[in-house]
Amino acid sequence: MRPVAFAALALLATLAPAQAADPTRGETLAKRWCAACHLVAPDQNRATPDTPSFAAIARREDAPPLAAFLAMSHPRMPDMSLSRAEIADLAAFIKTKAP
């Protein structure tokens, strides 16, 4: 196993919330934090060019686990300082966009 993959899996294990993730709360977070750049809802009119929609992210088979990805900082994404439960909720919402 590659070191990056191992680190992502280890991080994911520490992010497991005590209760089940709530995609409805994740949708609220997505509309607040993510909709400025990503298409998060079918009725959304604008997004930043070259930024994947949540549906495109959910369809990616080669993507790292969403919770681990959301927990790490990214140069093009703001540091939202989300809690573990919020990360799980947001990841659960993104997964609802998969076909």
C-alpha cells in the first residue's frame, strides 16, 4: 500500500463519527460553504469554471475517501475548519449525488 493511501485510510479511521452521518445537514453545509465554487444542487445557476460538480465528484472511482479528502487542506479550497461530524455529513451528501 502506498504511503499516501495508508495515511488517508488512517485519517479516515480517526474521522468516524459516533453517530451516523446526515446528508441533510451536509446539504446545508454544502450550500453555505461549497456552492460559491461547486455545483451542489440541480437548481444552482453558477459555479467556478473547471471546478467539478458534486455529482462529478461522487462519480469518481479513483478519488480518495471523501471524509479524508475533506479533512485535509487544499490550495484552491478555503480552510473551513469543519468538525468530524460536519465532514461526515458533507461526505454523505456528496455520495447522494452518485448515480
